[in-house]
Amino acid sequence: MRLRYTVLGSLLALSAFGAQAQGPLPVLDGKMPGPRSAVLVLGTPHLAEIKRPLGEPLQPLLERLAAFKPDIITIENLSGEQCDLIARHPVVYPAEELAPYCVDTKPAQAATGLDVPAAIAEYTKTLRDWPAQPSAAQRRRLAAAFLAGGEHPSALVQWLQLPAEEQHAGDGLDATLVARLQKLSGSNNESYSIAARLAAKLGLTRVYATDDHTGDNVQIDDEKAYAAAIRAAWDKASKQAKANRERQDALSQGDDMLALYRFANRPDVLRTAIENDFALALADPSPQHYGRYYVAGWEARNLRMVANIRAAFRERPGARVLSIVGSSHKPWFDGLLGQMQGVEIIDAEKVLK
């Protein structure tokens, strides 16, 4: 019998260490056989804001990421499963706030007959028995199931692995879905232009959407006062922080995307960015301590995102994992993932060198 949950393991851990254990989590993997899981967190600007084509400029970056040889790639997208959850609880998760993070699955449902839960069930079952050399029909059907399940970047992974002559309707893909995939193939969004293209290049089956907005759904009575407090905190940003933003904007306008990513992943640049965002927010003097609301939501979001990343490779001991996420998340991701047993954090600067 396969144990799906770790209740028994948790009870054993409590008996071993005591329910009142103090201090940091001990290192438990000293005698662990086999390689550690290698996790590379790539901080990224949000490339969708750049309107010119980025296909060629991104090639040097893609080459360096391919040399890392990730087995698993995670992205800063909401999963179809979480979007389905959000849609079922509109009072808890107001549609006008979170719906923009979710893709429209209705066209895919019309073409396949699959709602989101049914689509998730289909692609999960399909991937369990996925052949080493899938047919074009199998790839088209899996792409259709991913679209119906709200996993558009993973659908593109399958589409890009089809020969040009096989990129057509059929096996669940109708003309509308083909047009959607063709449009996504030209998107600058890093989940498509970097993650999906890299996954296809490496022959992976999918990417993993690990964003999570269930933890930062902060309840604010006076939204205007909250926004004013956070803006007032940000207005105190240092000259260095402003200079760094200007430098990143300038690099974004050029064709040297590798230089942009080298800059965005520099530890000093990351440190300055979060000090002039979250540290300033924590110093917010408002009686309601709005800045602490903001930081608490941010940290809850990062914790849940990191949990989703850990779950993506829980059954792949020794996996090589690439996590592509907005650069402000990177310090939290490196710190939290670095606490995981059997995990090694890879220096992004060395990979991009």
C-alpha cells in the first residue's frame, strides 16, 4: 500500500525530537545516499512589459539555462487547480482581484468536453504512462488537456515539440485552440518565452505552475488608506534603489538579455530592492501598521509558493530544478528552499557567468 500522506512520519518525528524542540531545524541529510536536489532560482523581470520580439535576444540565456540541465521547471503562474478553487469561492477570493491571474478555459472545454477537474484528471493519468517517443496525436491531445486544465504554458511545451507539419487541429485541438497556441508561442511572458521553450528544448513534458495567492488575500477595510501608506513608504526609496531600477529599465530596452538577467540576479541588486520595498513597508508609521499587512501577505505567498515548488520534486530525489520567478521573490526562495533537507541552492551568478 502506498502512503499518500506523511502523518505517520510526522508522529515519529515528534517522538524523536520532542514537541517542544527549540532552535533552528537540524541538518538531517548528512548520511543521505545519492545526490542532493539542485535548485536554481532565476530572478526575472516580467518580460511581458517588453513589446518588441525577444526570440533571438533570449538565446544566450536559454543556452546557459539548458547547460544546467533541469529536470523540472517551475513558473510564477497560478495553476488551473488553484484558479478552479478561486472561482468556486468568489466571496473569499474576489474575481476582480484574482481573475486576471487565471486563463480562460472555456474555449478548451468547448473543444474537449473537459472542465478543469476532468482535464486535470486526464493529463495526470496521461503523464503517468507517457511514452518515451509519443506520437503527434498524443502530443496534440495532451496539449488540449493542458489547455482545458488551465495549464497553458505546459500546453505550449507539447505544441513546440511537434514538427511544424503536425502543428494543426485534431485530437482535441480545434482551430480556436490552435490559434491560441500559435499566439502563445510568440509571447514574451517568461513562462512561455523562457520556461516553455526551454522545457521543449530539453524534451520535458510540462512546466509546473507554483504561484499562490491564497495567502496574500489581505482583508483591508480602508483600501485608499492602505495604498497611500504603502506608496508613502516606497517614496522613501534610496538613490541606489532608484539608480538600479533605471539601470534595469535601460537593459530591458536593449538586446543583451543575458546582461539584464545578470544584473537582476546580483545579490547586491536584490538586497537593495527588497530593503527599499519590504523594509520600508515595515517601517510604515500608520496606526494600522499597514506595511506589516503587506509584508505578511508577501511572506505567506512566498511560503506557499516554495511549498508548491518542493512538492513538484518531492518524488524526484536528486532532481535538478529551475524555478523562474519575479526577482523580488528570489531572496525568500533561496532562503526557504535552502532550509529543505537534501536540497542544494545553485548560485545563479555562476550559471549566468
